[in-house]
Amino acid sequence: MHDIDPAVETAPAPSLSDAHQRSLNEDLHQLAQDARAYAEAEFQFQKTRAAFAVSASKSVIVYGVVALVLVFFAVMALVIGLVIALAPLITAWGSTAVVTLALLGLAAFLLLRAKKRISVLMTVFGGENPK
């Protein structure tokens, strides 16, 4: 028949629940480490994203302010040019038109650049890209 070793029979066998518990503890420990690594990576990503937004916002503000200043100068040039144009010289109209159109053209260029920066910001933050 079968020979059964009495030492094997009496030795306490590790219970199945101990094995499951040990594995669950290790899994939970690994999960906690992974969650911490994910949280740190997400924090760094959001920090970088915020820095980019601040940088892009600064250039949008600078382009917008410069464009507004140039529009102000264009209006002043137009006013002064109109005053000068009232003089009998025809060249005053020409100089007024050239200065006014040049400043307005530069202001339009800067506003288009600001619009482009806003589009980049909207794309980065998941909004719709305004055309």
C-alpha cells in the first residue's frame, strides 16, 4: 500500500490564504508605487503646461499692446496729416497716406501673429482652433 511519512503529515502546510494575502500585499505596494510615479509625472506635465501657457500669453499680450500703440500712432498720423493736408500742398496727403498705411499694415501683421499664438494656445489646451 502507500507509505505515508508521518513528518509530512504533521508539518504545518502554508495555508492558501497566506499565499493570496502575501501576493495581494505585494500588488498593493506596487500599485501605490505606480500611483505615486503617475502623480509625480502628471504634476510635472501640468507644471510644464502652465509654464508654456504663461510664455505664450506674454507674447500675445506684447503683440496686442504693440499693435494698439501702432494703431494709436496711425490715428495720430492721420489727424496730423489731415491738418497738414488742409495746406495747399498736395504732398502732405501723400505723406499722410504712406505713414498711415504703413503703420496700419504693421499693426495688422502684429495682430495676425497674436491670433496665431492664441490658436496655438487653444490647440494645446484642447479647445477648438479658431480660423
